[in-house]
Amino acid sequence: MTRNGPRNAGAHLPTEILKRAGVHMDKLSSLLSHWKSGIGEPLVSHSFPVSYANGRLSLRADTSAWASRLRHSQAEIMDELRHDPYFHDLRELYVRVLPERARTQGEKKRQSITLPSRIPDSAAHLIKSVADDILDPALRRSLIRLAGTRDKSVSAKR
């Protein structure tokens, strides 16, 4: 960022490079739209085309299972795609698995956090009353912890 705010990276690139990048993006966009119109779900959601040249369509799959499914259905997929004039000279499908991108040091893996459910007050009161009659101290502490109340007879651990 500069004193005057962020700058467009394109302002620093030669015009020829910008033209080539634009043409490449147009080709990818067109390839993706033809892929989506020719192939149905669930394959479209788990794979995407990377390039198409000289009769060879390169695909990336989410997992090895989806890559295997694409390879297994290769003949049917190619027949279906050839109905679209865009893929009239399609001769080969090349399928690879897209590896999971490397995470940076500060980036953590997404995890779904499950919060403990709160038991109703009536159930907590019942568990507490049962715990009061239990002689085994470990079981008693566990029941009191489950009820969500502090055992007054057990000293707090530090």
C-alpha cells in the first residue's frame, strides 16, 4: 500500500502481458461454462477443467475417489462432451487430484466446534440429588460435574 492507497498491479505490467492474461482468462471461463453445461452433478461439483488443447482435456478432482470416478466414466464423459461443438475434437481426458494447499504457520485447520449441550435444570437437580447419596468419591465428583454444580465437600484443584 502506498501513501495514496492501494495500487492496481496491472498498472505496472506491460500491455502485452495484460492482453495475454485476459485471453487466457477468457479461454478458462469459456472452458468452464462448456464443462458445466455438458456434465451434470455431482461430477461438476467435485471436478473442474484446467486446460483444453489439441484434443486433450485436463481435469482436476477434489479427491482421489472423484478422480477415480472420472477415469472410470471417461468414455461416457467424452461421448457426452463431444455433443458440444466446443469439444468436437476431444480425444483424451487427463485427470489429476488437486492436492490440499499448504497452510501457512498462522493458519489453523478448520474445525467444527461442538459446544457441550446444557442439560435442563430439572435433570441437573436430579443428578445432583443422586450424587449426594453416592459413596464413591470419583463417581460422585463426575455426577456433580455433569450436573454443573460444584461439589462443596471436595477442595478445588489448582
